[in-house]
Amino acid sequence: MRYIDDLGEAGRDDVARAGGKGAGLGELVRAGLPVPPGFVLTTAAYELYIRENVLADRIQEHASLPAFTGASDYDEASGHIRGLFTGSVMPAAVVGEIRDAYRELDTDGAGQTAAAVRSSATAEDLATASFAGQQDTYLNVRGADALIEAVINCWASLWTSRAMAYRAREGIRPDQVRLAVVVQKMVAADAAGVMFTANPATGRRDQAVISAAWGLGEAVVSGAVSTDDIVVDAATGKVVSRRTADKDVMTVYAEQGTREEPVPASRRHQPVLDDDAAASLAGYGRRIAQHFGTPQDIEWARADGEFFILQSRPVTALPEPAGEVPSDWAVPYPKGLYFRASIVEQLPDPLSPLFADLIDGSVSRSLQALLGEAFGKSGFRDGDLGLPAINGYAYYYYRTSGLLRLIGKMPAAARALFRGEAHMGIEGWRDYSHPRYVHAVQSWSAKPVADLSGQELLAGVTALLDAGTVYYTAVQSVIPIAATGELAFQKFYNTFIRRDGDPPAAAFLLGYESEPIRADKALYDVAEWSRGVPGLAAAILATRTTSLARAQGSGVPPAGMDPGLWHQWEHRFQLHLDCFGHAVYNLDFINPVPADDPSPLLDALKFYLRGQGTDPHRRQQLAAARREKLTRNVLARLHPARKAAFTRMLRWAQAPAPVREDALADVGLGWPLMRRMLRELGGRLVAAGVITEPDDVFWLRHGEISSAVGFGLADPAGPAAITGPERPVLAESVDERRLRWRGQRKAAAPQMLPEIRWLQRSLAGMMPEGSQDQPGNTIKGVGARQGRVRAPARVLAGPEDFPRMRPGEVLVARITTPAWTPLFAMASAVVTDVGGPLSHSSIVAREYGIPAVLGTGVATRRIASGQQIEVDGEAGTVTIVPPTPS
């Protein structure tokens, strides 16, 4: 058997023999790219070494521990295994081939040609996981004996603690990986670095990003030296931007291996690559990315003005391409104020174009109608208010003159609110707004979506959004009643009743039924029912969540699931979705609801199926029992007058508290039907050649859809089609809007515009977010539930991230809505950017008995998933805990 291949013999189909790096370099040689000469010691040589030294069972003994709980476990196992390698002997057949291959590489015939020895694992440099830096590299290896020793050490580095931990996280078993070794002639580099053929910061595929330093490149890869950073337009080769670093240290050859030395003063501030050189290198990057068909992470070196490619692997963690982050917050109408409050708490992200077009007019109409009833027709005029988007973010707009008229009529509005007039307050919500919304949804639900014309679909979406907006506006009148009652009771209790050792006022408001609590209990009941059906719970846990979600409602079981079990499950789970599937994660209808993507609910259900979490029925019973006991204890010690006052204040706080959550939970009643209508329109526009995917409809402007409908491109039977273009006519516009939206999402939207400092300070306590300026490791927010927890953070952008949540982690999010409630059963604490002591996050955290710090303004940008943080609900702080030095 042959154990060494020339580098040019390997290709992308030879990973099992040459490893990921060897196969990739072989592809580059075949493509005619400048790769230093060398050879691959194949995985067959590694297997022979293991077999002749009888290492397999002993490796498995140490590498297959039942569970690794920390770095020390990996360190101990790694030490044992690496000792086995260094104490063994290279087989003679392999020794002979290495000496022969090195002799061919040794062009000067002195036997001292410098070689680079790099790992090439079978689970390395793949599209799904790079394994970068997990095994060791040996540079400037001179002589055949030193080369043989370096190969053994390279094999042994497959079992470093960091490599073992990485493979464990990626789900790769110890017996699934083998190691080839790439040996190349060293390049006497005067400069080297790394190049990404797509921008890793923005995800843009039309930009290459180059890091460059003097000397050898290994220190660049490890981050040990300062580098120049250059962004190049991949198509034109033009330098878009550059940052020239102060490069004080460089890596150079030593007698054996490498060493660091100071950069000469004349070159410390000199650019490593001029514009022409950067363009030339970017050109190689473009060729390599085109050859592999995916963005690449490339290591390069330059010697005597020529570039060499040392390695190329797929970029594995590239974000979706994003546009520029906006910095100009100019307002569209100058004579007014803009606030991100109230409804925008449910719209934390930039709006999709279609939702932005529709919601502005819808909110204006609903607010004018409600305020007209509350204040009289003279209260507001056309143009006094709206919900425009600035850099994609929704803002309530109040024209200055209209705001002044509103302030003057506030006493009359307050009286109307608490008397239940103008369809406001709890009675107005219960007797008018909620029934009216339900009727609107039922009326449109009676019409089969597939039979509606394009004009009817568009009209239905507008009508349902208007109905939902009117309903949400009415819900806003319930919130002040609940808030006033709770705050008044809290003030009364803290001033006249509470003694040392007594619980906080919130303890008297726990244990009540509300829609989010009912939904959680119902989900738990589905899990309990599943356990009672033989084989069902195991089948659900064994099936991927995405497969279960896709199959729901189709009547066809996921692959591998028994049809009889599936049909029982599908029917039972559909009943749950029919009741609770309209809960919204975000009011923008571009976001799926559980009714059309139940994946987040299924992950929460699996949590209960595994026996994790607390029975929500039991939790509520205990909270209610504690509430009643606390109430009895307080009443028993009060004299009659104070007892009567306490009872009256407590009832005032308790009565509206659950109503607020009930009202908010039904805001999305029309959302499942709206999304079905829009996706039906999207499907027809795909058939007509307007867009690429049905969901692209959310990225269209209202005028574009209206025009398409008017031209007959959205008719239910055989819509007209646009022929000729290679891509759908609006595909490029959709791509550009997605790009812009991702850039906007990275912005920190001001809470008030224009940014008038004295007014911002005056209104700071009324805004739902804290200060954006919070340096240091401690972030300040509003303590909404007492307690202190130290645990890893889990930062979630939305329901697409829910599967990443692990029991015991701290939930960190921009906001939470009733649809997020299942995660509270897993979380040890909750931290949000937006919210206050009476927000949904606060109320549910209290019910679940976990600390909460809300309204931090910056938590999702300052905290990373996996970081240890300490949440202090009483102090209202979140502290990022620095890692312990190893």
C-alpha cells in the first residue's frame, strides 16, 4: 500500500484519504493556483501507526468517558492519549516513504529544506465546521528525522483537549475521525495573512477582506500580531477601505521552528500591501471562491513579490449579507416628536416593507377613531399622528400642535377611560373591541383563501390588519387601568402595611389564570397525554423538530414515524394550535406565528416530555395558595379600618391584572389568516414571474402588489405571467431590501427623535428602554422580580433561535410577548432591552419565580450567548462576569 500522495493527486472527493486540508489544496493545485509544492501523508499511514502500535482500544478507553464536565476532564484524557503517540514507533514502511518524499522536496540536496507540517483531519475544513486551530502546526522543520517526529506530534495533536472538546460539541465521536498530514515546502515569506472572500462582518459576498502582516503568517492566524485590514470590491479589485496598523512584532524563521522579533521602525506604519497588490490577491480569492462555489477563508503568503496560497477552507459562520448600519436619523416631518413606545415595544426590529406601508395608515385610522371618541372630534386632525418608519424602525409621530391639544384634553380622556366610555377600559375591551375583532376574523375565515381574487386577498389583509390595530389600540386602554391599580396597591402596601420580612406587593397578585398561563398549561397537558400513548413520546423525541413542524397539518407523518401514532398526535396538537397558535412573537406579519410554524412550541413541548421543568398546574396552585395565605396573615393583624382599605386596594389591583395578559394574548387573532392570504398572493406572484419565493411578498411595497393585482398577475386560476427576464422582475429589489434590513437591524434606534437632550432626560423614566450609553461590565435596567442568579446567557433574536435555549440559562432578548412564555419554564432569569415592571416579561417572570431585569436598552448588544452573567432582580443590574484565567 502507498501511504503518500503528491499534493496535486488529491481532490474534493478524497477527504477520507487526504483529509479536508489536503483535499482542498489538491483542488487548488489542479485549478492552477500558486500552491507551494508538497505531499500528503494519508489517513492510511495514521491507521497503520495506530494498528502496529496497538493504540485503538487504549485511545477509546480514554476518549470515550461517560461525560466530560470541564476542561480538566479533557486535559487528563488528552495527556494520556498524546503520551501513547509520542511513546510509539513510526512503521518502517511509512518512514521509507517520508524520506523519499522529503528528498524530492529538498531541491538544494542538502537535506535541510524547510518544511511546514499541518494537520488534515477527515473532519476538518468542511462546509459545516472548519475545526480551525484545533490541531497543531509545525513550521520550519528541517531534516527527515525532524520531519518524522513532527508528523507523530501532528497526529498526537488530534487528541489535544481543545480538539476533543470541539468534536464533542459538534457531535463527532472519537472513532469517527482520522488524520492525514500535509507537508509543504516553506515559503520564505516577507508578508503573509488571511483573506476572506466575503466580508465576515457584514456577510457581503461582493467584498473580500484581507488581513496582512510582515513575516510569516501563523501569528496572523492565531491573532498574536497586529495586522493591516483591507476591504476590496471583489468584482472590480478597488480598495473600499483600509486600516494600517502599528505592526510592532513579526514572526520569522528560527534555526528550527519560528520566533518573534521587532518590526523595523521604518516598516511599522508602512502598509504591507499597496492597492495593486491587494487587488491581485483579491483576484486569487475570487478564482478560489468560484472554483469551490462558496466563500472561502484563505491563508496566503508573499515572497519576492509573488503570492502563494497555503490553505483554503469554507467560511462556516458567515452572516447573511447586510447593508450599511444607518447613522442618520433625520425625521420625515420636522414639526413634531417621534417616540418608540407602546405598540413599538411589540416591533423591536426594522419593519418589513409591506408591513411598514400598511401599518402607518392603519394605526393613524385606529388612533384617530379612538381618540375622537375620547376627546371629541376637535381633539385630533389629519396628519396629527402616525406610525412612520425611520431607518426601518417604527415611531409614534405626534405633530406638535396636535400634541398640545391632546395634553389639554387629558382630564376628559382619563374620565372616559375609567368610566369605560368610548369603548375603552376593561368593559369596552370585553363587550365591544374583542367581540368585534373576533367577528372580523370569522367573517374572512369563512372565505376559502384559494378562491379569493388578488384584489380580495389584498382587501382581506388590509381589513384584518385594521381590525387588529383597532383591537390593539383598545388594549392600550386596559393597560393603564391594570398599571394604576398595581402601583396604587404597591404604594399603599409599602407605606402602611409592609413590615420587615414581609413579601413584596407583587406576591399578592400571583397565581391567577391568564391566557399565557393557560397556553403553557395546555402545552404541558399535551406532553402528559403523549406520555400516556404507548410509543408516542419516544417517537416525538426521536423526530427532528423541523420535520414535525413541516408535517403538522399535512396528514403525512414524518419519515420514520408510525402513521397510527402520527395521526393521533397530529389531531391532538392541532387542537392546541387552534386555541393558542395565533400568539405573535413580533407584530410585523413577516414573522411566523405558531399556527404556521409550530417549531418553537414543539421544542418547549419536548422539554416537558423529557421530564424537565415544573408542572405549571402545580406551580399556579402553589402561587395561589401562598397568595391566599399571605392575604389572611395580613388581614389578621389589621384593625377594621385599615383592613377595609387594604381589601379595597388589593381588589383594585387584582381584578385587572390577568385581563391585561388576556387582552394582549389575542392581538394576533387575525395574523394566521393574514399570513395565509399574503403567502397565497406570494405563490401567485411566483407563478407570474414577479418574485422568487412566496415569502418574498413581505418584501414588496404595497404599491407594487397593487399594480401586480391590477395587471391580473394574482388571479386565482392561471394568473398572467411576465416572460423574458432570467430572474423574476422584482427579485433584485427584494434582495436589496433584505440587505438594507439586515444593516438596519444592527442599529441602535433612538427612543425619541429629534434627540433633544433635556427632553430625553425629562422623559427617561417613561421610556421602555434604558440608556444606550452603558460602558463597563454592569448593565443597569429595571428590577422587575427579586432574586439573584449567576448562569450562562442565551441571547435570542426571535423564535428562530428558541431551539438554542438550554434549561438553566438566562433568557436575554429585545422583548418578550405572550408567545415567548414557554421559554420562561426553562430560564433561570430574564433580561430584556425593552420593558418595565408592568410589562409582559415582568408579570410572567413573577409567576415563574425567576429574577428579571428589564429595559436595559443594550443587553442584547453587550452580552453574548455562553457568557456568565449575574442577574440581580432587586438591584436591577446585570453584571458580565469576566472569565476565570486558566
